[in-house]
Amino acid sequence: MLSRRTFIKSALATNVAVLATPSHALQLVLNNNSERPLLVFADSSALNSTNFISTVKDQSASIELDIGQHFELLNKFCKESPNGQITGLTRDSDFFVLEQVAKDFGFFPKYSAIHTYDGNVLTHEVTANKKSADVISSSLANAKEDWPTWLADNMLMLPRKASEMVTTKRQLTVSNAKQHNYLVSWSLSASEKI
Amino acid sequence: MTKPLPQGITLTQFKDAIAELEKIVGKDYVFLDDVTELRSYRDPYNTTKDADFAPSAAVAPQNVEQVQKILAVVNQFEIPIWTISTGKNFAYGGPAPRKPGYLILDLKLMNKILEVNEKHGYAIVEPGVSYYDLYNYIQEKGLKLWIDCAAPAWGGLIGNTSEHGAGYTPYGDHLLMLSGMQIVLADGTVVETGMDTTPNSKTGALYKYGQGAGIDGLFSQSNFGVITRMGIWLMPEPPGYTPFMITLENEQDLETVTDLTLPLRINQVIHNAPMTVDLLWESAMSVSRSKYYTGKGPMPDSHRKKMAKDLDLGIWNYYGAVYGPEPMMKNNMEVIRDTFSSVHGAKFHFDDTRAGDPGWDYRVKLMKGEPNMTEFSLLNWIGGGGHINFSPISAADGKSAMNQYKMIEKRAHEFGFDYIGEFLIGWRDQHHIFMLMFNRMSDEEKARAHKLFGILVDEAAEMGYGEYRTHLSFMDQIAGTFSWNDNSLWEAHHAIKDELDPKGILSPGKMGIWPKNMRGKA
């Protein structure tokens, strides 16, 4: 039988110890974002998403296939952490549902990217503010197969300001294209707290 | 973007009205910012321009008195409001208003569970109570009651019931389970229906009618008042529950199983509303389209068959359940097995072999009123999936089911879309839900879906089928198909509207019911 699970991890960014093996880059980010609570979602049915989440230590895992089971955690986080950040690398439907719930608490997408494979062509389609969109799509492309790790390492640096959004696209050829998932990475935050 | 204003209202008048509303509910509960606040009141699945359904502002009262005061202000300024509660109503327009510039009256903060009565099996709730809220309350109190929820359970009881929503337990006809309402009319008058009108009554949620005309239905799918409270019957937790699934090999089996089902349903051998679900709907719960087909247009038959084999699914997949004491369930299941044994290739599935399959798991939860959001997985069938639902009603007979299915499938394929659908057999009728799924990031696909939907409405009407509920964009078109005797039904709706809401402030255009000052101008 088919099964899938959704990982949720939460971490208070001040506590560097929550990271299993923090990369140097992420360590720097954490030091620069010392008060930012973070909630991260990932999907274990997709290899890239599993790679992404493995960078963050599993601190508060509630796991099952139904995104509705995470509403309580999400609502609590939004209420208690208005300056927080919610990120993920998930299926599009999970992002969609979480986005709709978080909207009611003033959390909106400041960054999202669609990651698709067509044969051995990997496409990153990044939507963010003008300043960030091109930088992020280039960085994802430069990371090649390791883009989920790059994303995890840099999630606290994803844009948090509300401004005009643009979309940029980068395509690259990869040698190992076993993934057929349509995944979305995203970041929600409340812009007025910036 | 320039803020849309209500039709005929100047910016000065609008600001004056907002100032009055802020005095009633406080500044924190009047929402004006398009970026950080009003995006909660848009329809992400709209197939036309976002601006077509953009509100000017939203206001969230916390009690009936505030609702009355808000109505006084909008009557004074003649500003149309669009009432919503909790939940999303996606595929049917979401929380967005029928026309740009309306003010959203958001009842989400009126979220009290006023009573849950275990002995008599009912709940009395306010509009902001979601299925999750009521379910959690019942679980926390340890009450032996079930709820009957919408498939995405973030929906609200009052919103779903008043939209004629359906569920999956024996209490699935939500409007049928309504008993007693409180409504605020456009002039601020508070009305209670049924038995609660008598002094000290405790029977409003027990007996629906009282003396005189039963008017509850007038406030469903309409704009004659603001519902602020509702009694809903809840199913006592049964001693047993046996869900089952039957996979069917052939397209034509839809006709056969529909005809076999009606007597079982009417005679309560199958207690809930059985569903016949197509292969793609079921498959989409666990795989995406691109795994089996990356070409353009609808998925070819050969790919469908391979997918069915891989996932152990049928071309159609039939779900139902029986409830009650063990001997009763055993007897009923024997009758059901005997009935469906005549269908070549029909294969029964139960929890022992099917558990862990996302499609099975979420249906099993729904048929026992356990809220979940798993159905959203469907939208991963295509990347960035959005959808609007085409929902015609027919008799629960095989020929009607096949006629609808073949017409819709043919048209969907002509327009390059997959047929993704299910049939649900109610007490006598059959709901057919065609999920018209498109890439919500693609303007071209949305335009194509929009055009297809309009054609389906007309063709279904020609075949004698009307829809039970629809998206904002198609409310007028569908209202036009209920046209017998020179539109006498809509003339009656409009006469009531003009009497109860002379200034036309309540949800103008809801389901095609327009106030006189806007009639013919949509």
C-alpha cells in the first residue's frame, strides 16, 4: 500500500543546539537572526524534501499524511510567534492549505519557488521581491543536485519584506533525475514586523 | 492597485462608513489593507481576473448586537455586504464577494459552541464554528456523538449547511439535519425559527417546524438574512461501523452499480450516501499525473489502465458503509455482497487489506465523521492545481449517471482536461461532482476551464440537469436554467428579496438573487 508522511519540525532559532549538523552558513544566519522562531514543513515521500529536512534536527515532529492534523500546531505557532517564519519544501497542496490558514494570522508568502523535473532538466521558478528572486534562483541552480540542502542552509535568509513580487526561472541539466515530484519551497512571515 | 469601492459609493462615503464600523467592532476588526489583510478574502481558484471579485474591506463582529449595528450602518450608506463564516468554500468562489467593492461581513469570530446535547443528539453553534472545532469539543468531553463533516474539514457547520453541502455518514444531508435557526434580517430584526419562538422553549433543536410556515430553507443559498445560530442534529456513535470499497473494471459498470444501489439506499441497507469515484480521483490521492503521462491533453486509456493495475484500483471505485450492531451489519453486508456479485470483476476491499492507502484512509475517516484535509492531495495531480466544481443533480439511476458522465467527459477531453469526478447517491437523487482541475498559475488554462464550464451548464440544462451549487462566476447563468414558467421561481426570490432587504445590502447576486437596484446590471 502507498503511504506518505509529512514532517514538521520547529526550532527556536536562538537555540543553535536544535540543529543536528549546522552548516557554517546556517550558523551565521542563526547568529544574525537571534530571535526568530521557525517552523519547517517537509514531505517524506519526496527524496529532495527529505534531504531538505534532514538539515534540521527533528525537535517537534508530528507526522501523518493529513495536513489538517497540523492545524493546531500551525495556529499555535502563528498566535505565539508573530515575528516567526514558516517555511517548507512540500507538495503544492500542502503549501496551499498552510498558506490559507496562515493568512488569517497575517502570515503571507514572501518567497515561493516551484521545483520541477522534466527528463534530466531541473527548473527552479522563483517568486520573490525584485532584489531577491534572481539571486535565489541562481543560487539554487548553482547548487545543482544539492539545491534542497542549499535551501535548508539558507532558509532564514529568505525574503521577509512585502514588496512587488517577480518571478524568475532557471533551468539546468542534471545527471541524476530520478525525482518526478512537483515540489514547492516557500516562506511565510508577517511583513509588518520587519 | 486602486481599491475597489462599492458601486455608487464615493471614497468619502466609504471612509465615513468605515469610521462608523470601527466604532462598533473596534479598529482591529475592520480590515482594509489589500496586501496584509484582504488577501484572506480572495478566491485563489477564480478563473477570471482577480479584480472581478475583490472586496473593499472586511468587518468581523463578535456578537449579534454588533451584527445588527453593522447592518444599520450599511443600510444607511447603502453599501453591499457579502456574508461569510469560517471555512473556505473553494471551488465555489471561496470567501470572495460576487462583485468587486463589496464589504465582507466575516462571522468567523462568532465561534461559540452553545450547546451539545448527547442524550438527544444535537449541537447549537454560531457561524464561526468549524467541523474541527466541534469534533475536538466532542472528543475532549468524551461525548458519544459523531459529526458529519465536509471533505476538507476546515469548513464550518453553518456555512456548509446553508450552502446545501453534503457529507459522508448517514447524517450527510446537512440541510435535513438542521433544526432551528437564528437570523438577523436586513433591518436588524432578530428572528428565531421553529419551536424556539415560544417562551422558555428547549425544543428548537428537536422539532424543526413549530406552527406556521417553515422558513428555514429561505435562508439557505440566499441573501435574505444573516444566520447567526443553528441547531444541527448529530449522529449517536454507533456500536459498529463497516466501511467497504468495491473496485469496478469497466466504464459501463457505473450504470449497473447506480441502478443496483438505489433500492439498497432507499431501504437503508447501505446507511450512508455511497460514492462511485473515478480512477483519476482515486489515483490522485497518491500519485501525480506526470508519473504516468507527461503528454498534453487527457490521459490516454492505456496509461489509465496501467495506473489502475499498479494502484489496485478500478475504473470506478465504489465506497459505502453500514453502521450498527454486529449482527445487523453482517446481514446488511451479505445483502450488499449478493447484490454486487452480479457485476463482473467487482472486487470488495476492507480495512484489513486497504489500510494505508491514502484514498481508502480518508474515505474511512469521512464516513465516520472524522475531520481531515486529505482530499486536497488531489490537487497535486497536476502541478499548481486549482479547480472549480461542476455539480449537476440527476435521479439516482444508471442511465442518468452515464449520460452525464459521457457528456462531461467528452467535453472535458475536447478542452484538453481530464475527467475527474464522483457520484454520490442521496436519499433519492444523485450528486455528480466533476472536478474541473486546471493549473491555477496559467491564465490560458483558466480561460479554457471557464469556457468549458459555461458550455457544461448549458448542455446539462438541455439534458434536464440543473446544478445544486456553483461558483460566483456562474451563479447567474445557472439561475437562468431554473426558468420554468417565465422564471417564476426567481421572480418569487426577487419579491422576497425586495420585501426583506429593500436597499439590497445583503450579498447581492448570491446564487443569482439580485436586489431591485442591481437587477439586470450584473
